[in-house]
Amino acid sequence: MTGKNLMQTALENKWVILLLCFLLVAAGCGLAAYWTETTVHTWYPGLNKSSLTPPDWVFAPVWTLLYILIAMAFWEVWLKKRWSPEAFPIYALFMIQFLFNVFWSALFFYLKRPDWALVDIIALWVSLAVTIYLFYHISKISAWLLLPYFLWITFALYLNYQVVMLNQ
């Protein structure tokens, strides 16, 4: 078997794709954690925040669960559509919303720009809502897997807005 055939075979294997989904979200999580770590213990505690802001220890387990659900949701859609040409715009939208997710941490924490992060999270919220809608028509399970993520982003949008308003 040639290298090209081996790669094609691997990219058709559902377990390889699941692993790639988890690696993708882990990479995003790692980048977000890197950008967050620079200021989460220095700059962030000095901000005025909503009284609904959860304690810091809540974020790691919540995001771990959400990233698992995100990977599984994409994988479930991929199982239904595989590499069909009509799936690529949906995959692209999924990646766009995921990039908004990852870059929010850079904007909010690394650049210390909650105002820019607010614009980003609004774009994330809209693109995620459309992603869920499109996923629902392919796999209801995938849409349901993304619902906790959508709810958390809705809450995070509120918290981000509060940081902007309370720290003008």
C-alpha cells in the first residue's frame, strides 16, 4: 500500500477521525489555556465582574466537558456526511465558530481587550447557532451535543458584556 493510499484509508476510518476531532479541540484548548494563563492570576482578578461570575475552578471542568461534546458533535456529523462536497461548507462553518472560540481567549486575556472579545463572542454565538441549526438537519444528536456549549457561550457573552460595562 502506498503512502497516499494509507492516508486515504486512515481518513476514512471513523476512529482516526474521532482521534483527529479530539486532537483538534485539544489544540484549541491548549492555545486558549496558554493565552489565559498569562493574565488569569494577575490582570483578571482586578476586573469588576458580574456577581454571577463562577469561581475560577469551575472553568476547567466545564470546558473539558464542552470540548469533548464539541468533538463528538463534529464526529457524529462526519459519520453521516463523510467527505461529501455538500458537507464542506458545514465543516467550514464549524471551524469558523471554533476559531472564534479559541481566539476569544487571546482577545480577552492575552491582549486584555474585553471589548474586542465581546465582538468575537457575539460572532461565536451567531456562528454557533447557525452550526447547530445545520447540524440538526444532519444529526439531531450532534445538535443536542452542542446545546450545552451554546448555553455556556450565551452565559459567557453575558459575563463578557458585564466586564466591559463594569470596567469602562
